[in-house]
Amino acid sequence: MFNYRVRLTKMTSFILIVILLPVLIFAACNASDEHAGNPAGTLDPELRKSLSGEFKSHLMNHILNPWYPASVDEESGGFNTRFNYQWNADDQQPRMIVSQSRLIWTASIAAEFVDDKETDRLLKAAEHGFHYLKEVMWDQEYGGFYNQVSREDSVVQNLNDRTIKEAYGNAFAIYGLAAYVKATGNQDALELAVDTFQWLETHSYDAEHGGYFNIMERDGTPLTTGLDRTPPKDQNSSIHLLEAFTELYHVWPDPLLEERLNEMLTLIRDTIRIDPGYLVLFSEADWTPVSYRDSSDQVREENYYFDHVSFGHDVETAFLMIEASETLGIRNDSTTHHYAKQMVDHSLKTGWDHENGGFYDGGYYFDKDEDLVVVRDTKTWWAQAEGLNALLLMSLLYPDDEMEYQRYFLQMWDYINEYFIDHEYGGWYESGLDKSPDSRYDAKGHIWKTNYHDGRAMMNGIRLLNKLQD
């Protein structure tokens, strides 16, 4: 296990302090030790400085450098996303709106964390992605973004020769475009982001029950009863609409956008989140939860995707709710903070691996009066990245809380270093090697895996650690 006691000893220049105060240093910095007599507390200043430096180095070496410029396809436009474990590009390179937009977002936001030379490189990559979204992925006839196109720019049909669009993918387009606008002030990108918001407002918004239908026909007609087995509404599109509206509000504080951002925050916090602190994954149009709790084991297993406790989404949403509340300027928002904390606490109590660290993939309440059972003990990269982000935020908001978020945060970073970071080829494995050792040979990139979750964790970590430092 990656050990901060060794790190701090090497880093400290005052040998006398190292000799006289090892116990205090161990207590403050070792993620594996108990916090006996030291309630959560504040991260040691030297450790904050060390962690901030590590995060910045990791951001460059494992998140930015492997993706830019390798992903930038100068010949065909857009970004390549499929890379094997040694970062060799695949021959097949489909373009999905989610991953294309995420690569724009990361490059745009990361530009403020690097020197001028690197800033130019990243913003050129973001500009490259923006033009591809505008010229290829936007439907010039009906508006809205296609889900997927080929490298040759032909639209990929989703189902039975139907071209289906999703609020989820369009949300990420807004997210990436708004970040690019924030970094550059590009008004064409702002116009496209606003057009996307208004397209969703016209076609996806549910004026009766609130929120947004996720699946639409190409012309924007919402599928109000869902598509095949997929229900019409879900938490994943909802939390990423919240995320997108938050980013857009920074550069376009429009009254309707403010209203929708507030509405999505309230909907997620008070309806999609349920006690004792997790998200309902899928819902009917009126937000009735989709549940298979009373079904047979076989039916529950077959419908795991639609109904389980996703610890990664819960901790991610805790952060996104607080971010939205702060962006709206809601002062002393104890309600949002309370439920965000509830979700993180529930994930730690029911979905945390107390042996190695990290959040499991999924759990289930087979009976509402019984304890949760972990039904997927594997661990994905994105859940650990979002967990690292949320745990550091909680340690700042609640430094003396009995949950000891600082200890979990440090253990998470140790766990990521040992089981997720590829110290030979760079980047993150898709799954934790403690549970999925063959993941070291899995693809480093594909249409669902870019550098957004881990990039955000590093950049938010640097911000928060520097805030603590100040």
C-alpha cells in the first residue's frame, strides 16, 4: 500500500521534526492508521502541499499527456478514443457525443492548471473538438446532437434503422461547450451550447412532471414511455443535466436556465434520492421508481442495470448537488449539504472495501428492513475518481466529523495508486486490479472511457488542497 509516512519523511526538510514528531505525522498522514484521539482534523500543511504536487504531476503524466495530442484526429476530425493498454490506437474509431464532449471539457478546464505552452496545446485540442461537434455531430436538419457517427462522418443508426437521440449525450455537449466558452470566450461555442439547451427545452423537458425524458426520435419527439425495456427517465441523464446546466450557468446566467438548474437540483435531491441515502436508477414518467425487489432472483439479476445501488453515482451526485447549489448562490444550503453528506456516508457504510479501500460497483436492498448486500464487488475507475473527489470535499466541509473523511480520502488515493494507476504505460486501468487483475490488459480508452472522471478528480483536488493551503 502506498504509504504517506515514507513520503512525508522524504519530503520534510527539518530532520529534527522528523525525529521528534513521527507519531503526530503518522496520525495525520497515514490513511491506514486509526484516528485515535484525533477527530478527522485538518490535513497537515506539508501533506497538502505534497498531495497538490502529486495531483498536478498525475494530471499531466497520466491524464493529459496520454490523450493530447494522441486522440486528436487531424485527418478525419474529432477525437480518437479507442486505445489498447499500451496506448496504441485501434483501427476502428467511432465518435460518440459523450466522449467527444468529455475530451473538450477536460482540455478546456485543464488549460488553467498548466503553463502557457501546454495551455495553447490543450485549447487547440478543445477548439478542434468544438468544430467537429458543430460541423459533424449537430443535426443540421432537426437540431440536437447525434449519439454516434462513424469516423467517415456517417450517422450510426441506434436501433432498427432508427436514429435515437438522448438528453444524456446532449447534456455532455453543453458541458464541454460551456467549459470551452469559459476558457476562451468563444461566442460561436456559446451559441451552440444555448441552442442545445433550448432544443432540450423544446423536445425533452416534461412540463407536467418535471425533469427530462432521456430518449427521443431524431426529430426530437420524446419517447414518453421509454424504449423497449428502458424506462423514460433515469438518474444518470438527470445528474448530468444538472452538471451541464451548472457549467453553462457560469457563462450564460439566463433566468430560464437558472430555473431549470434549481428544478433539477431539487428533483434529484428530494425525489430521485431516497432514504437511507442512494439514487433510484430508473423511473417512469411521473418519477415512480422502477424496482425489481419483489421479483425472483433471476429477474433481479437480469434487470440489475435498471435497479441496484450504484455507490459511484451516489458519491458523484453528492458533489454535483453541492456544486449546483454554490453556483446558484444559495447561501447556507443546509438541506443540500445534509443530503449530499447522507449519500457519501451511506456509500462508505455499505459500499466501501475496508480491506483494500475503494467503492464497490453495486449493492441491493433485498428487503427494505434488512441491510444492503454488495452484489458486485468489482470496482470501476470512474467510481474511485468520483469518490476521491467527494471524500476530499467532505473532509473540507466536515473536518471534525465522526465519519473521518480525511482518512477515507487518503486511503482512496493509496488504493488508486496501487490498483488503478498504470505506472508502466500510464493512465488508469478500467477496473481495480485487486478484484480484476486482468484489467491491466484492458483498453485504456474507448467511447465510454476518456479522461473526464479522473481528470476532474485531480483538478478539483488541486483546487481544494490549495484552498486549504490558503
